[in-house]
Amino acid sequence: MSKIDLTPVREHFPALHVKDDGKERIYFDGAGGGQVPKKALDALVYYLTYKNANEGGYFKTSVETTILEKEARADVAEFINADGWENIVTGPNSTELIYKLTWALSRMFKPGDEIVTTRMEHGSNQDVWTVLKDRGVIVKYIEVNGDECILDYDMADKLITDKTKLVTFGLASNVSGTINDVKRLVKIAHERNAWVYVDAVHYSPHGIMDVKDLDCDFLSFSMYKLFGPHGIAFMYGKKDILEHLNPYRPWPHHDESPKKYDIGTPNMEGLESSRAVFEYIRKEIAEKYGQPFKKEYEGKGFSGNRLLYKMGMRAIWEYERGLVEHLNETLTKLNKVRVFGITDKNKLDLRVPTYSINFPQISCTDLCKALAKENIYVWNGEDGVGAYELAKYLNIIGHGGLSRISLEHYNTVEEIDKMIAVLKKIVNR
């Protein structure tokens, strides 16, 4: 079990204390959207009350909003260790950001150019690229090895060639929790002069994201997965690439980056709330629980907020290791359960706390409904919770589907035990 106890942070999340018929809600649906700390909720209301305006004006609220937009981008840059706010594009969600990039790249790609993605991707980072087939672009897939859902890296080495213009994949699978070897894929891609897009949506609440260390060309995540509100997401891009690309936009004469990637007015209240989420990570996680890791990252040259983000996300990672170990041990002991993702206790650092399961005797719909009656929130995936290609590979469509259990740093071992007890009753009845 983890030496770090983050259970006191539950006090910052009002949703965790809501009861229905006397039962507290157990949120094991983090992969579908995390819960929000009070300071992020307060920030959203504060903005709409005291600062609500569009950008670019000369009156107080507009000036403050213009400043807010740049400050929020700067927060993101520090969080993922980008150079600065100029590297950060905003949008309503990661899916739309990927489409923005697709449209921009479509002006450059020629018939015969290739995009390499993987069989485990969420549809938002898979189906979008097939649009370019109409322009003669060829889309290829790196396959997955078995129920552990580990990419075939030898295949990737052969599939990525000098014809490849973009390699795109998730940092972690939203189905199996498998963490992909980003550096290995980046190295292969860059050796062939291809750009790399990393979908970090599912990984973002679980560990450190460092775009300089990964050396990826693009990376995106959505705030509703990172304890923030819906309607706001961020995409990192290397500055020279963002300046080089020519995205479709309403005002084509506006060519400054990153603003040229904006399509319409940004979600300003979402930016304010996002800033509060980053403050929560610094103040409530890093300063209180991240001290054991301070010297390690100071020794690597980090300071200020960048150091605090490293400390905070490392603390979350360490606490969640205990949750992963406990969930893995108890879940794999259930009768006739098929568990997707890595279950070898010696390799659990290669996954985030997301487990998808299948029982042959009960459909995922019935299983999730039964858990919901006990106020345990688990996601049902008849078609793979958005990762349709992976669902077809795993042969779960029409065979019960999968039930996805996805934990966050505000969950507890006690909550896991309550769910396991209910699962035992359901599958053994």
C-alpha cells in the first residue's frame, strides 16, 4: 500500500458527501469525468459574478478577462512543462482540438501520405483521422497484444516509415488503463521525420505530464477529466509548428499563434475554474503531500510552480499505486471475471487505476445497473466506452460488453471493498 494518504483531500470535493437514501455516492466513473473541488466551483461562480465579459475591451471586466486567458494558458504551460503560454491552444474539449489540428494538417497532406494510429484509441483520436482518407491519406493501425492491451512496438517500428507524416496515440488507454511507451514511439516517429500527437485526456489526472521529457509535438487534455468543469480543454504544440500551420478559422487575417486556433469565444469561466484546479494541485496536494519528492525534482532543475506540479502529481501517482494494488488483487480473485489491462503485480506501474471487466454470466448493462442501485457509479460499455476498434479486437460487442471501473485520487480502499462485496453477490447469485 502507498505510504501517502490522500484521503483528507476528500473534504475539498462536495460531491463526495452527497447521500441518496442515506448512502454516500461512490464515484468509480472518473474516466467519464472527475469530481470538482470546491475552489474550482467557487471560481466559476466568481467569474460569472464579478468578471464576466468578452476579451479585447477597455473596461475593467474585459481587461481582466483578456489577462485571464493568457494566465490560464501560462498555468497549463507550467503544468505540462511547456516553454510558455504561446504553446497552448484552447478549445471546448479534446475531441474538437484534434479536429482543429486535422483541419490544419489537411492543407499540408498529399495523397499517399500516411497517418499511424493504434487499435486501442478512443474514437476521438481515431475516427477523426479517417476523414483525411478523402484526400488520399492512408491510415494504418498499430495492433494490440492480448487482454493486457499492450501495443505491438515491433509492429510500430515497421509500420512507421518515411511516408508517415503523423503518429497519434493515447498516453494511457481509457479502456484498459495501459500506459503506452511514448518515448519509444516518439523516437521511432522522429527518426522518420513524422510528428507525434499524444492524447493525454485519460492519463492527465493520474501522473506527471512533461512535454519536454516526452518530446512530443502535440499533446491535449480536457479539464473535466482533471477535476475541472466541462467545456474547456488545452492542446500543447511546439511553437514553431503552431506558427507554421495555417488552421481554418473565422478571421483568416488573424495569424498570431496561438490565438489563430480559436474558433469563436473561449470558455472564460472555464478558464477561471481551471486556474483554481491548478491551484488545488499546488496548494492542497503538492505543499501538503508532495514534500517527499521535492529534492528529487529540485535536483532536476525544477522550481516554483513547475516544481509544485511535479510534487503534486507524483503524490497522486504514489497514492493511486495503493489503490491499483488493492483493486487488482481483489478484482482478479472474483469468479469467472475477465480483466482487461495489465494484472501482473510486478508490472502495475505500467497502468493507471482504470479497470474494465467482463463477466460471461451478466451483461455490463445489468451489472452497472445493479451497482448503481447500491450508489456505486461504474460505466457501462456495450461498444467499448468509445474505443470501438479495441472493443472489436477484444470481442466483447454482443458478448456482455465491458464494465469500466476508474478510480481517482479522492477514492479509497474502503470504497473498493464495498464494490467488491456487491460484485461477489451479483456474480454468485
